[in-house]
Amino acid sequence: MFKIYQLNFPPNVLNFLWRASTNSLPTRINLSTKHVPIAATCPFCFAAPETILHVLVQCSFARSCWSKVPITGVVPDAMLFSSWLEAGLVSWNSAEVLEAGMVCWSIWNRRNELVWNFKHPDAKYFFYTIECDDCALVDRNSKNSSLVRTTLYRTQMIGFKCA
């Protein structure tokens, strides 16, 4: 998982990915194992326990968000988020790694908006942008230079931004 800190993400996204990979995010299942009196079910779908892998990859809301992203080889049968991310780091190109990290970050932010502010997100309005210069997607000299872009996805609807 030390590969995470070699990625070209903003510090807050790097910290988020590290915490997700080490099962350190305050998901409902993690809170309930620490005897916090809370229902362990996912706040998006109420169909499964809210693990990190579930909320970021397997939940119906997360799957709707991932369906809008052209990333190849997302491993659906992983048991832990860390193994899912490691498989992605091996199979994705640099642009796909950045896109996947930003999608995870955006989904987590939408989850927090739902949990703390009762704002119900809609996956059809889901998009994200990267607005800082520190987030260069791919070195222009790489074979993936055609994927270099500063704004990854936009919709014409009012959506979310996670820069």
C-alpha cells in the first residue's frame, strides 16, 4: 500500500486512500465493532453492512457512479478494499488510477453528505473535477498522453465537485 503515496493526488485524497486501504475510515461496520450504537447497514442502499469496499465499490449507488467512468478491469470479487485497490494499481494506467481515486473520494464525500447533512445524492448527477495543478493525470511523455485532461467529467446538470 505504500504505492499510494507515490501517486499524484492532492494530500487529502492520498490520506483518504490510505485510510480506506487500512480499514481506518469510520464506516458503520467499523463504528459498530467499536461498540458505537449505530446500525451497521449502508446509508445508501440499506441492503448490506457498510464496509469500505461496499460503500465505495459494491453498493448500488457506488455501482451507478462507477458505470459512468471508463475504467477497465475493476475487480468486482475483491473481499477487501485494499485488495481491490491493489488489483487496480496493477491493471490500470496512470489516468485510470487517478480517476478511480477521485471516484472513491467523491463517493465518500457523497456518503458523508448523506450521513451528516441528510443530502440524498443522485448518481445521474455524479461527476467530479480536479482543479489543482498538483493533480496532473499523466506525464505528457507517457504512452497515455491522450488521456491527459484536467477536468475528467462534467454533466450539464448541477452536480458535485471534489477538488
